[in-house]
Amino acid sequence: MNVSWQSEFIQLFEKIFGASAGSTPFLTIAGIALGTLVLFGWLIVNFVCSTRKGILVTFFSLAIPGILGAFGWIAAMRFGVPQLDAGPLRDQLPILVALSVVLITSFFITRKLLGTSEKACLVALVCTYACVFAAIQLGGSLVHEMDTSLSSLEEKKMQRDKYLMEE
């Protein structure tokens, strides 16, 4: 993978998670998103769509459209957006390309891996990514709040230690 594609992929996830890459909040939110994708994806595929598949097959069948959708977003931002004049199409092009890639990928790859119909595949994908989005939003706000609280506690402890050293 080209270095610029890799950096743009990381920047996209920084935008989604709301934290800088490599930081503790970023890694924590990424873990929450990954765990939600694995657990809720498997539950939705097995119980809502009545497909008895394993966790790995379910994870890969639901993760591949999301990853390729991210690459579609990046491709639209790199090649499509600079060519367009300012306007609504320019603003919505990355979203439209990403959704199109996710939809096409889910019909060709996810449906084959899960062995379901197009409707069941689409329901599983939409429900799973809705759960992941909710987990990122709710867990992300909790992680950011905990990070700022721990930072302020650490700062107060350093000030207290500095004050005790001066005495």
C-alpha cells in the first residue's frame, strides 16, 4: 500500500474516532469498534438472519465491505473531489462512492460468505454498522471524558508532589 494511501486511511479513522492515531483514546475506541463488530455482527448474522456461521467468517464478511468502503472514500477524495467545482456533489461524492462500494461489495462478497439472500445480507450489514457507529459515539465520548479526567488528576498529583518537594 502506498504511503499516502496509508496516511489517508489513518486520517479517515482519526476523523471517525475523533482522536489522533496512536493515542490511548484512539486505540481504546478502535478496540470498542472492533469488539462491537465481532460480537454484534455475529449475533445479528446468527440470530436475526438465521445463518449459522462462525465468528471469523462473520467478521471477515462484515469487515471487508467497510474496509473497501473506506478505500472508496479515499479514492473519491483523492481523484474525484479535486476535479469538481464547489457544490453539493463535491461535498457528497465521498459518501456516495463509499456507500456504493459497500453495497456492491456486500452483494458480491458478504452474501457469498454468509450464504444469505440480498435482503438478509443488507439487514445484517446495516444493523451491524449501526451498532458499531453507536458504540463509537457512546464509547468515544466516554473514553474522551475519562482521558481528560485522568489527565487532570495526573496534573493535580504532579502539582501536589511539586508542592511537597518544595517544603
